[in-house]
Amino acid sequence: MEKRLGKFIKKMNWLLVAGVLTAAYLWGVRETIQPERLLAFVKEAKLNEVGDFLAGSFAPLAFIWLVAAVLTQRQELNDTRDQFAANQKITDAQLENVRQQTALVQKQNERAEKAAERNYRLNLFPERFEIFKAFDATCRRIEDAGWNYVNSGDLTALANQCQFVFSESVRDYVLNVAALRAKIDQIEDALGEARNPVGKFAEGGSMSRDEYTRTEKARDETIQQLRQQVRLTERMLHFADYLTVTDTKQFKA
């Protein structure tokens, strides 16, 4: 009941109510004060008395219309507030819909990226595996036969092939192995100039005995570094993530 009354009052046309009350008030004044008496009073009374009479007579009307104006303004403000609240609900619903659509698109993009990554790995796997087999065979020759059975140029060529199908870290790893192998050749060339025809140190050659000894030590250290770099654990550390077509590990482009 109270809710119905509240809705009725909320929808009330206060200007119409004020008009009805004004009409009722004027009718009551007319019935109370006859027109003949009113005309006689206006003719006989002084001007200030007529003004006081009119002010007293129309004061209730002013109050009625003032109250009607206030209630009408309040009603308009309430309507504006309700309309704003309704618009806010619509806006919130639209934003929620946008968020849901954005989340859906993001999930679709993630699925598409994962599918592309799987296809990328699958397409590159044969070429990657062939490069790895060639590098693995080269490393095994170094481990089994020795560094002098491997050409640094072949390692550099493998590094150049890695550039297009592996990451920079793999390419740099193979390049580092090739650089160590080339460094051994450079050291051996320098030692060869300081040796006599039978392969021994030649006095009065291109370097002193101390320099020759230090150079031999540098060669042995470089060979040791090369052997460490071509160990199976090092090879798998750099290549393992690329020897699968599934997403068991983090994808690398």
C-alpha cells in the first residue's frame, strides 16, 4: 500500500493540483464574498485597504503555487536521478559485455598463437634435427678422434644455418665452438713457425722458449675449453628445447 501511494505521489502532476486548488479557492472566495459586496468595498475603501485585501486574498494562492513549483522541481530531479541510474545500469551492462567479449577474443588469440607455435615447431623440426645431427656428429669426432679431425669452417657453416631456424643463443653457441677451433689453428700456426723440421722447438726462431712454452699452454687450455663446449650436456642444454614438436617446454622462436 505504501509503495503504491509512493508511486502515485511520485507521478502526481503538482501543477494540475495547484490549478485545481486555485480554482477551488477562488470559488470559495466568490461564495464567501459576494461580487456585489466586493465591488462596493473596492469603490468605498481606500487604496491601501484594497491592497491589503488583495495581498491577503492572494497569499494562499502564492503559497499553493510555490509549494507546487518546489514539488514539481523535486519530481523532475528525482526523474533525472532515476534516469541517470537506469543509464548507469545500461552502461555497466555494456561494459561488462565488452569485457566478456575482450576476454573471449584474448582466449581465441592465445589459442591461435599456440596453434601457430605448434605448426611452426612442426614445420621447422626436420631442418632443425638435420642441423643438430651434423653438429652432434662433429662434436663426437672432437671427443673421440680429436680436434684436428674437424674443420672450423664446417662449424661456421653450421652456425650460419642455425641463424635461420634457431635462436641467437644456439647460433652464438655454435659460433663459439667454431671460434675455439679456429683459435687452435692460429696457435698451431704460430707454434709451427717456431719449430724445426722434426717438430721440435728451434732456437733463434720466431719466438723464445718461454714464449713457446706459454703458447703451448694457451693451446692446451683452448683445447680443453673446446672439449668442454662440445660435451653432450652442453649440446643438449642448447638444443633440447628444439628437438620436440610439442609444447612440453617453453616455446622459443
